[in-house]
Amino acid sequence: MKEKNNNIINKDYLYMGIDFGSKKIGFAIGQLITAKSSPLGIVINKNNQVNWTDIKLLIEKWKPNVIIVGYPYALKKNKFLESLDNFIQDLTHMYKDTIQVSVFSEVLSTEETKELYANIRKSDYNIGKKENLDDLSASIILESWFNENMIN
């Protein structure tokens, strides 16, 4: 699901990437001018409910102009995609007057994250637990979106 929307492409904007999961949601922040992003952290959902309290705190702290939400490829809807659609709808509604929300295909982000993680593990850098890659995935989603929407 690729959405190219010229009114959200601005080299001066601050972009937030989100990798949605039913248990954890990864966040990253970046700018189009550099086409780089940094992992921000992971919000843990509680009792199978989106943890809007922590998400709102993160969004208020960083004040992005645009939020890019990763969207996986699937031939038909399933429970996860329904949850993701509801999340995107709620996020869009909450910030309709201040932040543009857009979706972007995350088809390759999971594999890229695993490969990047393996390379980091080979170095002496301490990345922590393997299951905590959601913010790194959000960063890859955001950088992939940057690469497809570069300003010439």
C-alpha cells in the first residue's frame, strides 16, 4: 500500500515512522532533507489495547508534521490488518488538524531489520534483545519512504 502525496513532502518537516504491532509499536523520527531516521523507542500495548497514553506523549514530545505508518502486504484482510486499520483511523482522527498521517508498504522492512540486526550483532555494539526491533523497523519504514519521496 503505497501512498505518494505531494502535500506531505517537505524538506523542512519532521517525520515520525511507526511500525504497528498488536503487542508493541515501534517509533522512529527523521527528516527528508537527510533521508535518515533514528529509532525513538517502543510503546508496549496493555491488555491487547493500543497504549494511547504513551503514544500521545511521544507524539507531543517530538511534534512531527507527518506520521508514516508501515502497512504490510496481504491478499485479504485479517484480524491484525483490521486492528492496524483501526489504529490508522484513530490516529488520523486524533491529529486531523495538526499532523498528516500516511501509510507506506513495509513489505521489506522486517527482512531488512533482521539483516541489519545480524550485522550489528557481529560488531561490538550492544543492541539488546532481538525481539525489541520494532523501533528499528519503524526507522527502516521511514527511510524507505524517504527514498521513494526524495525532493530533486
